[in-house]
Amino acid sequence: MRYRFLNSEIINKIQFYRERFPLKEQAIIPALHEIQSVYRDIPEGAVEELSDYLSVPLADIEGIISFYDMFRYRKNAKNHIRICRNLPCHLSGYKNLLDMIKEKTGADIGKNSPDKKWYIELVECIGSCGIAPAFLINDDLYDGSKIKSEEDLEKILSRYE
């Protein structure tokens, strides 16, 4: 099979993991990290190619992607906003932050904004409890506690125009 998403660099890294681990299934998570680092999200076609390359069922890979918050399918939006909803962020008011972000972007949880500029996702944890409510735009981490007004949020969002 000729691969569109698994280029030679990704294949070399996947092969390294296949040789390093006793079971080919153990290479799935590192392979997904490699794919996501190249494409920023995981294209559906890449999942099919990975299934073929590793000779593992497609459902196994899709199950891993849906279980772990660190993996995400391509959302077809220019910018991906992930808002932590874990206990520290919940207690720090992530819902107020979420409402402001939804209003300013026109996106909703699990849906692109009408202009396909924004996609919002709630995640269980992004490992930044000290700046709760924490959120990411693409791979940039933000301290939600510093957003005191709509203008503060607009300044951040304008960086991604």
C-alpha cells in the first residue's frame, strides 16, 4: 500500500518502536505521537494507514485516540482550543471562561465556528493546575485566571487571526 500520510520519516520512527517493543500494538501510542507532531492533529487517513502498516485492527487505534485526551482527530478548523475541566479548573471557573470563548469565537464544544477558524474541546487535564482554569490554543498554554475581561480574551484570540 502506498501511504499518503505516513512519510518515510514517520515510518522509520514507527519501525524503531516496532523493534523496541515485543508486541506491535505497543507501537501504536508512540506512532500516534509522531503522526500528531507532524500534522498537529491526526488525519483519519493516517489512522487507516497506521492500521495497515502495523497490521492491527482500525478499531484498536480509534479506541486509543478516543480514550486519550492527548490525541485528536483533525477538526478542519484553523485553531484548536482545549479547555481543562478537571477539578482545579472546575473550581476556578472554567465554565465562565468557556462561555466567553464560545461567545468570542462563535464555536461550540465539539463544533467548528462558522468561519472554520476555531474548534473547542473540553479535556480532562492538561497538567497545569497551578494556572487554573488552564487552556490551550493549538499548543500554546494560557492562564485562564489572568483573563479578567472580554478584552483580555480578545488580545489572546487576535494572535491567531
